Amino acid sequence: MLRALAVDDERPSLEELLYLLHADPRIGSVEGAADATEALRRITRALESGPRGPEAVDVVFLDVQMPGLDGLEMARLLTGFARPPLVVFVTAHEDFAVRAFDLKAVDYVLKPVRKERLAEAVRRVAELRGAAPRIPVHEPDPDHIPVELGGVTRFVAVDDITHVEAQGDYARLHTDRGSHLVRIPLSTLEDRWRSRGFVRIHRRHLVALRHIGELRLDAGTVSVLVGGEELQVSRRHTRELRDLLMRRV
């Protein structure tokens, strides 16, 4: 059974998070803290009592934007502890996701928090703590990819994606109607979508061949126009890209 600590300076959000965590059968106990300073005092007591002690904390569900010491700063402090608890960020803002995973966060849950999405975060924590067996995962829908926006999961058609940009452990999917951040490494999408006409043109970019409008050569520099944006092609990927484009023609 997991022992959790929820941290949020907004009382309604904290109470909702505590309620949802209490309802999860994998959570044995959960406490709340109204700011990072209070949470750090609680975690210090946990570390002093040891991993099997009565004060132990396995995971912290942590808001990002808080007065004083914010969630990212608190997580950075925890990385210096000998046996820190796992961290799951719970926030209304997706902009901090890349920085959060640089700090080795287990998950990044967007507000308003949905019961199903929080359960997935708890599952990941339980697996890392050895508190639950791995559950077989169904094969993903090859034609769509789920994205989360404002607590709502939507399904973006792969054929609508013009290009993908690497952002740490995340990837940003670009379409004609906007962009979406997903927690999937660019290399994984490259392997998954190679047969669907996606090709790596740079260490940071994966593009859909069908959405390339122009191939430009300027003073030895190669770039492509895709989705209204000009992207540079690295030297190591130039020949493969030109060959693929010629074969399509």
C-alpha cells in the first residue's frame, strides 16, 4: 500500500486531490500540505523514520505554481535527498512538463484532475515501488494518438500531423490546427510511424513526407517547408530524405 503526500496551496484543489487518492485502493494513507515548506518538513520526518517507519512517504503529488517555494524548486531539492519519495506533478499548466521530467518526475497530470488519469499515475508509482504487477497494455490505435488538454483526452489523427518536435522526454505534435504535447520520446514515434511516411530530418524533428511542400537548398544548407514552417535538415539525414522524396515523385 502506497503512502502519499498531496501538496497544493489552493484548498479546493487539495481537497479534491485528497478525495480521489483516498478512493484509490492502492493508496494506504494520504496527507495534505498547503505549501512546499510544510511538505518538506513532512518529508524530512519521513526520511528520519526510514522507508519502513510510520512516517514514511512513497510519493508526493505536487502542484507546480505555489507562492514562495514552487513545485519545481521543491522537486529539485528532493533530488538531493538520499532516499527521496517519487514525484507526480499535478498542475493546470502543460508548459512545465519538460522541466518536470528533467527532474525525474514519474508523471505529469493536468487539472482538472480526472479519476482515470490520476489512477494511471498511481499505477506508474505502484509499479516503480513494486506494489502492483504490470498490467498488459492494449496495442495503440495506429490511426490516432491520444493527447490531453485541460483535463480532456482527445484523439489526433496521425494523418493530420505535419511534423513532430522533440522536447526532452516529450514530443510536440504539430498539425494545421495547433500543437499538442505528449509524453512519448521522438525515437519511439520514429519507429512507430516510419511505415506511415514519417522520416527523421534532424535530431529534434520528425516530418511527414506527404506534408512537405518544398525542399530548399541554400549555400549548402538544406531545409524543408512543412506545415507553413521551414525546418533545417541535418547533413546525416539529407541523402535519405532526398531519396525518399524522389521515390514518392
